[in-house]
Amino acid sequence: MGLLDAFGEALKKKKSTLADKDYKCPSCGTKITLDMERCPQCGVRIKSMFRKKCPKCGEMCELDAKICPKCGYNFEAEIARARKTIWRCPRCGYEMDSLYTQCPACNIRLM
Ligand SMILES: [Zn+2]
Ligand SMILES: [Zn+2]
Ligand SMILES: [Zn+2]
């Protein structure tokens, strides 16, 4: 009765915390983050316990996989693309991959 309800609540909570990127060690339940290599409590390898989903084919790949073993999707290229910020000169529209103090194309001062 009460116990089952509590169990149901725990399951619901588990789901919502997973969505919040709040991870627990699958082995001992210690709170962890995915950038940890091993659980600080029990030493289990975290990266082999969790998987990331290939956005192309849906295959569950190892977290540190660079390429999807199924379809060859390149995770690193995607990360690089997501991180890249393009700065655009307000005067001439020249695209810079980092923020310069001066536009290399028209020499307008940017900072
Ligand atoms: Zn653990
Ligand atoms: Zn794939
Ligand atoms: Zn410019």
C-alpha cells in the first residue's frame, strides 16, 4: 500500500531527475555527473554505464565514442559545430571565428 506508493513516487522522481541531467551511479546510487570518469563512491566506470544516442540512427553509443559504430555519424564534428560562434562585423559583415578587436576586412574597431 503505502510502500508501493512510495516506490511509484521514487520511479517518477528517477525519471524526472534523469531528464534534468542529474545522474546517479547505477551501481551504488551516489550522485554523479557524466564528466566524471568513475564513481567517487564505488569506482564503477561511469562512461561504460551510460550511453548517448546517435542523432542520426538512434543507436546507443558509448559516451566517449567519436563515431557512431552503426551509421558512422561523427559526434565530434557536431560538437565542434555547436561550439563554434561566428562573429559578424557590424559594418562589412565579415565573419570571424573569434572576436577580434578590429575587423580584418574593413578595420573597423570592434572593441
Ligand atoms: Zn557508485
Ligand atoms: Zn548512428
Ligand atoms: Zn568589417
